[in-house]
Amino acid sequence: MNAPRSIEEWKALSAENPEKSAETYWSTLQQIPEAIRTSIFSYIPDLQYLKKAFSRSVSSSDRPLSGVPYLLKDLFDFPNTPTTASSAFLEEVRPGPHEESAASIDLRRQGAVFGGKTQLNEFAYGLSGENLHYGNCPHPFRSKALSGGSSSGSAWGVAKGIAPIAFGTDTGGSIRVPAAWCGLFGFRFNPNAWSRNGCFPLASSFDTAGWFCARVEDSVASFSALITPKSETRTLKGLDLTDRDRLKHSAFKTCLLDTFSKLRVSSDKAFSDAFENASHRAARHFTVLQSSEALEAHKAWIETRKNQYDPAVWQRIARAKDWTDEDLVEARAGESKIESFFQAAFQEYDFITLPASWTSAISASEHTDSYRGELLDLTSPGSLARLPIFTLPIHAENRASTGIQILYKDPLSDLPLQIIEAAS
């Protein structure tokens, strides 16, 4: 496979010879073993399209992403392509033609070139990268391990150097978990036009969108191009809410503590106690609310198409029919409690740190309901509060990695850029 190129390297190659860029990108795709290609990509444009697209992208070379290929998770619409959500039937119940999603429009306005659509956990309802219909998305470097999900193909594509930017979505951790497992920088923003316009929903009020990058310089360049962040000149004050008892047994203990030191985060017993109280049963509350919204999106076909779903995904959606009024009231109260906690915490601190995963990437057999619950314990608080969250990768030996969630308040803040600089 060709050597991975950075954003700046793609820009330079495309400016010099856009046709060569197209051929280089196409060649890289063809080097992916056919046996796993369908578990990574749901749609790949042909070489003729790529040649035209790269040529158009450099017609205004002053754009920050001119001639840079990007990937889209197959929830985002793109003209003249199907949107399948890695399911067996979505195009039948939601047929095209589809208009271009807001996320793709913003990428192309900055000069980026559409390079294909990536697979996911069916209907984005999973954290592992497993897919019954198209094959489980493997880890990019570790045999037998998964990539994490649901934005699995996008994470794999960036980690393997197919493209320096790939968009995904994150409702309950679907950017954070694969970023951690694949050793990537992950940007998840609060619900906005990217997750609402031209993006098939999982749970509409919780859905967010964002992207992956593998390199520090690409993370900085893409964030600056797509967000136009507000400059913050003050020294940032961070609060760490990591469970220190659990941290003692983490294989990443030393790496995590070293990063916390670089970020100069503080522990605060009062806030830690308040978080423990506010986040009690947060995963349960999130599960109730998420599945209720998912059922609303699927209600027209959840029964008639039952046999076409992955049974595990069907069950996650259909269980919402059994929630009682008391379940919903309790979940809303839990949601309000966690929102109030973060509101108070952000009056004192600029950002909050939590692990994105306690472990490195696992296999499908290890992805039990109990393990999934442990992931949701970490990711649900930020999801319930609908916060922008930046995932900072933590690397160890033998391609093992995890990540730190950086939770913050203002999605237009340049805080992720300051975090990257501090941690580098």
C-alpha cells in the first residue's frame, strides 16, 4: 500500500498534477485486500470521477483542503450514491436520489475531494465495528481485534492512510471509541447541521458528527479549515474525573497519568463526588432515551423488516416499546442531573477529562453486553449533555492504544488545538 500522505502532501501533489492524485488515490484503494474491502467501504467512486473531482478541487487552490481526499460514513448523503447505513434495506424504504449532506458540502467548499463511503455498525447502533451483512471491520493493525464503531470504516480508512480525513457520527461514543482503539484524533461536535441535514438519524436529539485524523498536523489543519475556531488566549484549567481506583488496574495507567500531567489537569474531590452522583445509571438513562428516539426513526418498518435487521440491532431499537412512563421520567431526570453537573463544572473549569475506553481494541468474542456497558459508562455522560468532545489518542507498545475524552462547552473554541499542543 502506498505511504500515507498528510493534508499538505495531498495538497502539493494535487496542485502539481491532479490526475496523478486521482490515480494515486485509486491505486491505494485497489491495494486493499478484496476479502476485507467490503467490510470497510460501502461505495467507491470510479477513476474517471476521481480525475474530474481532483481537477475541480484545485481550480481554486487557495482553499485549505484543495486536492485532499475525504471519506464519509454511510449515513451521510452524497449525490448519485446510495445511503445504506450498512443495512440490508435502507435504500428500499428511503430511496434516492439524495441531496448532498451538510457535512460533505462544507468539506467540498474547502476544496476536499469525495473519496467514498465507509461501513459502520448497522444503523450506527453499536460501538464495536461488527456488521452481520458486510463483515466485521478489522482493526487496522492488530489481528483478530476490531476497529471500534460505529464509525468503523472511517476510522480504518484514516488509520491505514487511505485519506487524511474521514467523517463519522457519534451518538453514544461512535467516534470516541474507534478513535481510542485505532490511535486517532477524534472530533465530535454538538448536534448541528452536520448531523441533521442529509444524515440518516440514529437518535436525532443526541446525534452528532465529526471526523478522524491520524496526525497532529492534519488535526490542526482540518479543525482550522472546518470550524474557524475562536482564539482563546487564557491558560486552560482542566478537571480530571477518571476513576482512580479503576485506573490502578489499567494497562495504560502510566501513559494516561503522563498525559494528565502534560495537560495539567486537577482532581477535585467535590466535583468528583458530584459527578459520581450525577452519572449514577447514566448509561441506563441514555439507553432508554436513545432507543426511544431510534424507535421513532424506524417505526414505519421495525416490524415488517424485522428479519432483515441484525438481531442485536433490532433488539436495541425494539426494546423501546417496553419502556414504561416511569422509565422515561427517570431517564429524563437523570439527563437533567448530568446536564446540571456539567453546567456547574464549566463555571470552574474549561475542560474535563475522562477515558474513552479502559482497554485497547478487543475481538468480537470479547465484546459482551457487560463490556459494552463499561464503554457506555464512560461515554454516556457526555452524550446526555450533548457536549463537543475531542478524543486524544494514547499510544502504547505493539499498536495498542486508548484515548482520553476532552469534554468542553463551546464547539467553536480552539481548545482542542491547545490540547494538541500541550500533549505533543
